[in-house]
Amino acid sequence: MDAAIAAGHPATVEAGVEVLAEGGSAADAAVAASLASCVAETVMTGLLGGGHAIYFDAGSRRARNLDCFVAVPGLGGKATAAELVELEVPFGIELVHYTVGIASCGVPGLPAGLGALHAEHGRLPWSRVCEPALRLAQAGVDFPPAHAACLQMLAPVMTMNEGAGIYAPGGQLLPSGGKLRQPGLVRALELLADEGPASVYTGAIGRSLLELVDERGGVVTREDLLAYEARWPEPVEVPYAGIRFFTRGGLSRVPETIIRLPELRGLSEPERAVGLARVLDDRPPQGHTTNISVVDREGSACVLTSSLGLGSGDFLPGLDLHLNSMLGETDLVTEPLRPGDRMDSMMAPSLALDDEGVVLAAGAAGGTRLRSALLQVVSGILDEGLEPGAAVSRPRLHPARGVVHLEPGFRPEVELALERAGWDVRTWPAQHHYFGGVSVVGRSGSAGDPRRGGGAAAVRFRGERRRN
């Protein structure tokens, strides 16, 4: 397999390519790309959010998960004075209820996770992997059509407070093809490069976060930041299509779902759609996420998924860092929350391995549609034998509460077969953000998801540079 990266924005891909080409590891590339996504994909993710990753080390042939998701705040007994803000957001043809505001912000985990990845598996200096994101912040970044469409949906929260100056300069929402400028991120990334990930927990960024939380009545405390640590749990392994498939469980429900998928190779399109719908039947949409998949020249691989939730609508003054809204993500709150607990997530960064190493590195964005998007692509490649680009681009379906949502491109007999099987069918007018975003690197190619403006690239090498 060639060294390659797939991600949710061309600028994110380019950051990873630059680091891989310089001899960086999959971890270096994932960190650089993730930081770039926190500049280029801020309608999807941000530095003050959380994530999950899976890393395969080719030398030891060991796969490990990385949990850097958001933790429940409130250590030290702090009570909030702020109420959650209720929003109804038009999500394509769905109207979705969200709760945001400063009280929805949990303890950020992504910076600690990036630090853990780099410390365990990085080769280049930390300051070097920060450089591509810093240059993006200095220059501004192109705003693709998929992100402009997402901003249209999320405008009520993205333009709250300090966000109005970023996403609606001059009073008009940033259009497709515009330049996303976040000058405060220059200072934020300079601090991150100089102070390391600890800046968010014991340094200047952390102090700014606590000042804003205290001012607006949030819950995050100094004790919360000091107590946060990224974790390295073991992945869940299940057999699929003759391959060892590694992922994470919990709310993702990917392990128990993939083993129930019917054999799809050789089925007609209506048979395939009905089989998938029966296994994937799910809940309504929530969540905004992005994903990065990387394989390096030695065959090590990293898949990293991150999110802010919807975002709280609060931004650190002078740093342009959007706070997460994970405490307001009702799909994630499945049991009473206690300060210090790690919240669960639907994220499922995944690897398929055989005796030779990585067959497939894949992950997805999309909240409750994440699982259906990921598994339709994975099954298309591993079971049906599709090239990654074809598997990512072909029309998707998503069943939820008795309704199967279809992207355009399915044959007319698919809708009839689904209706005969007992579902109502809703066909969307165009390919849409709703159906998730998958990034995949495989032996036969790589692909980012066009639904979210994604891209992919293989890497040419110009030499190595080792970490100091």
C-alpha cells in the first residue's frame, strides 16, 4: 500500500501529505492534518472538541484505540449559572432539536489526544507538525460548497457571539468559494506550537477558556483541565469478509452491526438496499464531525475522528476557538453524568488487517448516520470488491424510525422493494451532508467524501527528518 491520506478538506489532506513526504509517521500526519482541520473545517470540528482514533504500528503489528473524547466537567463542585440554549436546526429535510450555550461545553480532549499520538508514534518535532495549520490560519482557507451548505444549516449557532464576525462578515453568511479567515487561530496555534498540547490544560489557552467559562456561567473547572488524560484502550476485533476488522464499540455499535451484515456480493441493488436497511435501522440525526485516515510508508496507519458537537456558540476572544457542545448532544447522554466521567461517542475509526498488514483504514463523520455511512463503504470495498473511490461516491441510504432515506441514484425498483418490505421511503433531491462523510485509505486507492468537500492523495517522498 502506498503512503496516503484521505480527509474532509483538501487543505487537511495537503497538511498530511506535506508531513508524510518529509518522512513523518502516520501519527505525525494525523496530528498535522487534524490541526489543519481545526482551521479548514471549523463547521465540523475544532481544537476544543474531542475525538477517537485507532493506530496500527507496523513494527509491533499492534492496533490500539485512542480515547480523547470530551469528559464531563464539574470537578471541584462548580455549579453553572447559565441555561442551555434551545435551537431548532433545519438539517436538509429534517428539523433537528439542539441544545447549546456555555453550559453545554465539556472538558476538551482532542489536544491531549494529539499530544499522546505524537509522543507515542511521532518522528518529527511537535513544532513542525503544527506548521501547516499555522500557515493556513495566516493565509485563510477556501470555503468549499459542502461547508457553505453546512453553514447555512448551522448559522444559528455558528453566528452566535464572536462567531458572527467569522462566519457572517459584513452581515452576510460566508458563501461557497469565499475565504474563511480566523485571525485569532494564528495566536492559538502559535501558543500550541510553543507550549504544546498542555497549553489547553495548564497554559495560556486553558486560562482563556476558564476566564470565558467563569464570565458566562459554564461548568469547566481548573481541576477538570488538570485531571484530563488521553487513554489507550484495546480495540474491538471482529471477523468480516475473511478479514480481521478492528474498531471501537460503545455507542458506535459498529462491531455488533458489521457481523450482522448480509453477504452483499452478487445481490441485486434492491436486495442489497433491503438487506442493509434491515441491519442499519437507526435513530434521527445529530452531530457534526470530521475524519482523517492515514497510512505511512512503513505500513503504520492512523484513523482519527473528531468533533465539537454542534459547538456551543462561544468562542475564545482573540483566539477564535469554538467551544464544544457535547453536554447538549442528547444522543450521547445515555446515563447520569458525573464529573470526571468520559462521555461515550458514536465515533468508530476502524482498520482492516490481514497477514500482510493494513488492508483498509477508514472512518466516518455523521453522528447517528456515521455507522451506516462507514459500513456501506467498508462492505462495498471488502465484500463487494469496489474501489475506494467508487464505494465512497455511490448513493447511500439511511434508515431511521421506519423511514429509509435515499440519496438520488438508486434504481426505481429499490424504492419499491423497500416499501414492500415495510418502510416509508424519502428520496433526497441531491447528494447531501446528511449521509455522512467517509475517509478511506486502501490497497487499491484512497478517497475523501464529496458530501463534505473531502479529498485524498498518495505521497511522494523527498527524504526523512527525525524528531529532535
